[in-house]
Amino acid sequence: MVSQEMILERLFVYLNKTVPAFAPVPADIDLVQELGLDSIKVMDMLMELEDEFDISIPLNILTDVRTPEQLARAVYSLMEHADGAV
């Protein structure tokens, strides 16, 4: 099973390629306000996570997510629900 830490590591790989000036990216940095990710980069990141972990991420998840750590937690929760673990 995929762990929350594995999801976070995958996010870091994506973010370090996308925003190299902030490498390494801290887990608590604001994706939009501090990293300056625009909507296209956020959508690309979500699609990459969907492909990587074979899940569907609803766009409304973004209303509660500000940091890579929060996004990893949300993706992990979606995966748990999809597997029927919760």
C-alpha cells in the first residue's frame, strides 16, 4: 500500500522540477501564494498524481489544500476510501 510519505515524495519530485528556485520544497509551503503555482501547473500536478496513483482527484479538494503536506494527506485519504480501508 502507498503511504502518505510516498505521495509527498512524489509531490516533491514534481514541484522540484516545476519550481527549481525553491528546491528543495518544504512540506508546509503554500503552493499558490509562496510557490506561485498557477492553475495550469496545479492541474498538471493533479493529473500527474492521478496517473501515478490510479485515482480520480475531485477539483473541490483544492478548497481545503494549501501545502504539499495537505495535498498528500488528501490524496492518501482518497486512496483509503477507494480501497475500502476506511
